[in-house]
Amino acid sequence: MRSVCFLAILFVSSALLADDAVDVWPQLAPGETTKNKGELLPPRDKSPNPVQRVKNIRFPTLDVYPAQNPNGTGVLILPGGGFTYVVPNLEGSEGADWLNQHGVTAFVLRYRTKESVKQGEPMWQRPLQDAQRSLRLIRSRATEWKLDPKRVGVLGFSAGGQVASILHTAEETAAYKSVDEVDQQSCKPAFSLLVYPWRILDGDTKKLLTPIKVTTTTPPAFIVHTHDDGSTAVGAAMLYIAHKQNKVPAELHIYQNGGHGYGLRPRPNSVISSWPDRGTEWLRVRGLIGK
């Protein structure tokens, strides 16, 4: 019954707009020539809560979802969309709703999509720049948002989970040149929740993608995947093993079924929608939310 009520609240509140939207970059984003914030694509179905898809994002923004009773923890959310578009509700505002209920202020990043990616440039590079800049921006305004700069983490889904996995292990190595005083802040997440991270396993080498390098100073991680996900849970398992080998706290959940792209929503004949309960427990154990 509790799960049903939670989902009802989730779907209603996810239809609401963010409290505020913040520009990630002071001028043009690195390598860009326009400030296009993207175009919303028509819905693919007639469901009451269709998945939103925004393409051609050249000027990234943060949708800000303040917690009603903030506890000092903040989370940057990176939605999925295969880098072709960003999904700001299914893998954005709905995650923010969940976090808000536990006193966590959330920030949904509408990162740049792949339209202007140059030949040989990794599709994750510009979203990574946007994510690193966002972490710095959030920390620079921590007092305004009632945050502890040392308790700002990331939640990544699918393609956003791939970016978040790279961000998770990038330490303080920024993927762009500093542009102002905001860039004096840390661009390293304090913790990461990685939900069905997309293709973090290299198809040729069968190892984690080259930029994903776990070390003893990598932050703690909570990882979710499903056994029947085509983007393969092997990458998630290897990422967990790398944490274990480096004695970094981590928790891995591989569900029997549920596929890919579920966000926080239920799937028929699957218990995959219980992962937020596990995530809540993990955040609580880590002292990031209250009882």
C-alpha cells in the first residue's frame, strides 16, 4: 500500500515545474555557438504521464527542486536519453520528488545532447563538462540552497548514468578550462547513485570504459541494474568489484528483471520499483538523510 501511495504522489508532483531553473554556464557552453535550451518532442504515447524528451540542447540548465525541510544534502540528477535527448521527468523530476521527501534538494541537469558532437569526440564529454560545472555551481550557492558542500552527490540514469560513472571517478580533473570563480569549487561528487548506467562496459575489451578508473579516493557508490538489461549488468558488477578491490564503500543490486529505462516506475511482474527503498536505506546508513 505504501508503494502505491508513493507512486501516486510521485506521478502527480512530477507534473509540476521545478521551483527554479539556473543557467549552468555564464556565457556559451564550451565549443557551442548558440544558447538553445532544447526542444520538447511530441509524446510517444497517450498515457497520463508520458515520458518527456528534450533534444538539441546547446545551453544546459539546472531545474532546481528544493526540499521543504532541507537536511543539507544535495543531489545532481543526470537523466538518460541515449545522448539523443534528455528525459527530464521519468529520470529527472520523479527522482527529485523521491529525494525531496527525505530532505534532499535536487537539481535536474538538462545537459547537452549529441547534435554538435565532433568526429572522434566521446558523446559523454560535453555532458561531463556540464555535470562538473553543475557540481561547482551548486557548491558555490550552497548557503542559498541550505546545503553542506561536502554532501553534494550525483544520481545518474542510463546515458546519464554513464556520464555519472565517469564523473564519479574523475576526481578533481575537470574536462574544461575554468571560466570564472565558480570553478574554484570542487567538481567531485561526495557520493553517487548509479541506476542502470548505460554501456559502461567496453564492447571490445570487455573492461570498464577507459575513463572509469576507481581508486582508493573514489567516493562511495550505490549501483542498480537488472539481469535482463541489454546494456548489460556486467559493467555494473565490474564497477562494484573495482570499489571492493580499492576498499571503497559500495552497494550493488542486480534485479532479476525489469529491463531498462524504468526510472522509479513499476514494471509488470518485476520488483524493480523497490530500488528507491534500497537507495533510501543506503543514504540513511551513510548519514545523508535522517531516520
